[in-house]
Amino acid sequence: MRYKKKVYGSYKISTCPFCSRTATSKNEQGLDVCHQHTKSIMEESKCICGSWLELRQGKFGPYFHCEKCGNKNFSKGMEVIQSVKPTSFVEEEREGKEKQKNKFTDNKERKETTITTDDVEYFS
């Protein structure tokens, strides 16, 4: 079995924890985020055991620390946060995103314009 040759810079692609797009900058907490979330701060959340997860920065990047469980990898900590998050909150986020997408189509009604060869404005 041959492995694909490593190319410089292609082994780590960081994503924004808020929207899952490619991260290009850092926020105040030191997290890699996209340009839209540079001013966003990750809220405190609880671990599965019930104690608080604390976001920390280390030599190898961000990670979570739980008083009872110990240190957790950032990706596993994000999985814990997603699993502990109430489903109604997740549904509200989805509805909010759908409203933003349909924002322009709901406010404006489409008008149909028929152009004939008699219209001087369009043909000169």
C-alpha cells in the first residue's frame, strides 16, 4: 500500500467551530475562526460528567479541561458540547439560518416584466 506524498501545508486544515468553514484568523480566546466570527467568543459549557469545560491554549493548540475528567482534545470537547446542547437550541439555530437564507425572497415579491420590441427603453 502506498501512501500519498505529504505536501507542505496540506496536513492541517483548521475549521471554524461556529460555522465549520475554513478558519483564517484567530479570535480573542485564540481559537482559529473564519473572518465573520473574529469577535465571537465561545460560551462556557458543561461536560458529560456535569462539571464545566474550560477552554485552554497549549503548545499544540486549543483543548478543553474538565475538573473531573481531565484534559480533552478540542475535537472531542466539541463533540461533547454538541451532545450536551439542548435540541431546542440547535433547532433554533437551524431556523435562524434558514430565515437568513430566505430573508430576501420573503420580503420582495417577484415581478414579471414582459419586454416587447416596441419598448424603446430596452432597444435602441
